[in-house]
Amino acid sequence: MLKCSTSLWSADLANLAADMERVEPYSERFHLDVADGQYVKTLLFFPDLVKALRPHTRLPFEVHLMTTDPVGWVDPFVEAGADGIIFCFDSARDPAEVLYAIKAHGKYAGVSLLLTEPLDLLEPHWENLDIVTIVGTAMGIKGASMDSSVPDKVRRARALITRRGLKTEIEADGGIRRETVPLLHAAGADYIVPGSLMFREDPKEMRQWLASL
């Protein structure tokens, strides 16, 4: 069954703790998008906010760095309570350096790929990837539809991981809707990153629907 790394970007930002508590039973972890206003033109989740949210849930925190210089953000977010960190592949001068910095803290590490970035870019890094996030929309855009190319990209990633006997998990992020989730499930995704699908619907009913796929 697909698991949920629930995106707090779609929560009630004025009542984050309450919204987290409401969906916690139906989520495996929380996904926190971090944006610095430079890599993408928005500002989201910063270390002190993550630290303040940490006591309000038992679930792991997955920090997704949509920033320039991601290696510089690893330590602050680990200290704030991150359990795993994903960074945008094209934002890092040396992706191996960022992966090493994350794993040096004992946290799980991953990268996200833009729509235009092929899986081939990850060739030197697969053995160090705990997760690969396939981004289904333009980066930093909320509420957009998933690009039609995404299920095939997930399918190819699944085939590669299976063929090599890797433990890397596949996460689909962006355009997570009732009509796209079955396609991602069939393609072999392990996780989806639901936002409005979790917070704007009945989360219990939504998880029952996921289980029925």
C-alpha cells in the first residue's frame, strides 16, 4: 500500500499543531518543504519553526530543501529535529557532499529530481540514496497538476532499483490527486506526498481509499 509523507505546506498554517494531530493517525511521516526565496520564489519552513513543531508529533520529520547551498542547511535542520533530509539535485555543487553530510548525522538522505532531470543523473549516487523524490510539477508551485511523464519516470526508477537490488524508496511529490494516485501506485511508488488530498478531505476515508487500490 502507498504510504503518506504528508505535506505540511497544505495544513492550516495558523493552526499547524492541531492540523498535524488531526492527520497524524493517517500518515507515516510529515514532509516539510523548506524554501529560501532564492532557489524558488517563496519562503517556507525554517529551523526554529521545525523545532517548535517537533514536540507535537511522534511521526518522523522529512525536510525537503528547496534552497541554494543545501549542505549549509543540514546541521540546522538536524538540530531542529529532522529525521531525514531530501535536497534538490540541481541545487548542489557536489551532491555526494550533501548526502555524506546528512548520513554523517545518522539521518536518511535523498534527492529530488525536477521534471526535466533524467534518472541518469543519479548514476554515481544510487548506493547512497535512501529515497528519490520524483517531482511531478514545477518546483515550488502549489496546486498544479501532475505532468503526464511522471508515472513512466517512477516506473523506470522502480525497474532500476529492483534490478540492482537496492533499498532506495520512491516518493512522488506534486500533483497528488485522486486521478493521479492510482497511476503512481501502478508505477511502483512507495510514498506519495499528499497535501490537499489529506487536509481538504476526510483523512480516514482517504487512507481507506488508498488501501483499496
